[in-house]
Amino acid sequence: MTCHVKFLIIKLSSLGDIIHALPIVSRLRQNFPDAQIDWLVGKKGVELLELVNEIDNVYLLNWNNICLIQKHKYDYVIDVQGLLKTGFLSRLSSGKKVIGFKNTREFADLFYDEKINVGNLFNTNKHIVDMNLELVSSVADVKDERIKFLIPAVSPSSELVTTFLHNRKKIIIFPSTTWESKLWNMDYWFELIKRLSPDSQIYLCASKSDLVFVESLIKKLEVSKIDYVNLVGKTNIKDLIYLIQNVDLVIGLDSAGLHLASAVKNDFGSPEVIGIYGPTSPYRTGPYSLIKNTLYLSEMDCIACRKKQCPLGHHKCMEDILPDSVIKIIFDVLGKALNV
């Protein structure tokens, strides 16, 4: 019987970070076509990872699955998260060799057999995708210079999105994210949608939990009778992938939605992606290989502070990015196809 190499990737959250770790699977699969590649993940990542054909088993984090994982005796366990919790889990998995980042938060690297030094994990201009790939550099050679996220082409799982596709230019707006400091002014979003809507079909996308951020925007759009499609809380991950794969442009913040769109753009060549950044750096977590498509006030002294709330109280890194600046990038990306 042939003995195949077994890999376990540990990345529990968040969804955007999980997307940034997907090229590890591609790199491993290139080098080890017959390998067993499994992933231990938190609840929010299961739905996406189960769509990726190159992953053999997706394990939701619970004690029953930890027991199953221990029985596999993995050759390599790769902790992409770099936290004390995941460092402990990587050791608990009973793998033969545990790999992780050197100088992690919470001393997670105490659990690793091999510590990969990629420099500062946060104060850096190196993209997190490239840092993640360095984790497997000692195991997997670069056989294909093209980095792939392995997002599959999908059909919609419901009638929800298919009924909304029109002949006009189609644009997804992701107006929310998990950090308050990364939010763009909802009045700015309203102005942008108002100017785009006459010439394009706008899809407003966010999770149900983001309603607290976007409710004021939705009310203002409804009162003003702006033409748009409200998909807030109405799409699963498969619907969202299908929608992204069938639109012309995605505009968003440093969020899972934007990272998913960036992954689709990387693998399929479309849609175009525009990101709005402030407290986080697009060089580290921006749309991959699309730094020219980001709005980012790099000249500010306090830029990329990585604080969830503005420590100076003015939020200028986002407030000073005006709708006109976004319109200009849209014009550059899509050309004269839109009258804005």
C-alpha cells in the first residue's frame, strides 16, 4: 500500500484570514498530488472550505473531531493562526512535525517544531498570502509561479441571485466589516450608490449581523427611492461566490467579502475589485496583487494603526476618502462604461 503524505492545516478564523490561507492548499497539492490535505476550522469557515475540491476533510473544531484528527498521525501540522489556542491544538493533534510562524502572539511558537521567520507579522508591507506560503516553503517547492485560491466555479444554491442579474453593469457593495475603525461613512456609501445606480445594478451585501452598521444606509436608500438590490443577510457563501463570479465590479472595505472577491479575481480574471483602507494596510491584507485598486491615505502619520477604534478620535484615515475619489478609481477600472 502506498503511504501518502498527510497534512493538517489549522486556521480557525476569521473568514477573510481563511481565504488568505487557501493558497497553501494549492501549493501543497502542486507538490503532493496524492496527499491527504485536511483543515481544522471554526464554524464560520466550514461552509467555504467544504466547497474547495482540493481539501479532503474539513473538521469543525470540537473534541470529537480532535480525537479523529489524532488518529490520522499527520506528517505535517501547519498552524496558520499563530495563537496560543491553535498552537496548543497543533501539538494536541499528535502530528509528526508542527510548523508555525516564529515570534507569534501569545507564545504560540513554543508548540512548534519548525518556526518560520517571516519578519514582523503585522507591521509589514509583505502580503499575508505570501507570508502564509512561506510556512510551507521548507516542504513544498514553488512549481507554479501563479498563486491560486481554489475558489470553485459554482451554480447558485437558490433562486435568490439569478433573478437579480441584468444587462447593466453589475456592482457589489460590501459596506461593512468587523472593526468600527475600518468602516466608511454610510453617507459616503449612500452618495456613491446614488451616483452609480442610474447606470448600473447595485447589490448591497453584508451578513445579518452587520445590519447594525448598514441599517441607516438601507433606510436612506429606501426613503430616497434609489434603485438597488438589498441582499443583506440573504445570501449563503455559495450564493455570494456565484454573484461575485457574475458581476463586473466589487467595492468594499477590508472584509471577508472583499477578500473573497479578490480571490475570485485572482483565479478567474474578474470581477474588478476596489478596496477602501485606513487602519489596516492594503500592502498586507489588500486585494491580492491589486494595490493600484485601493484607496489609502499612505501619507498620514497614523495610517495602518491596527486599532479597532480610532485612538485619536477623528477617523480621518477613512473620513478623508471622499466618494469622488472612489468614482475616479471606478472610472479608471471600468473606463467610460459608466456615466457617473
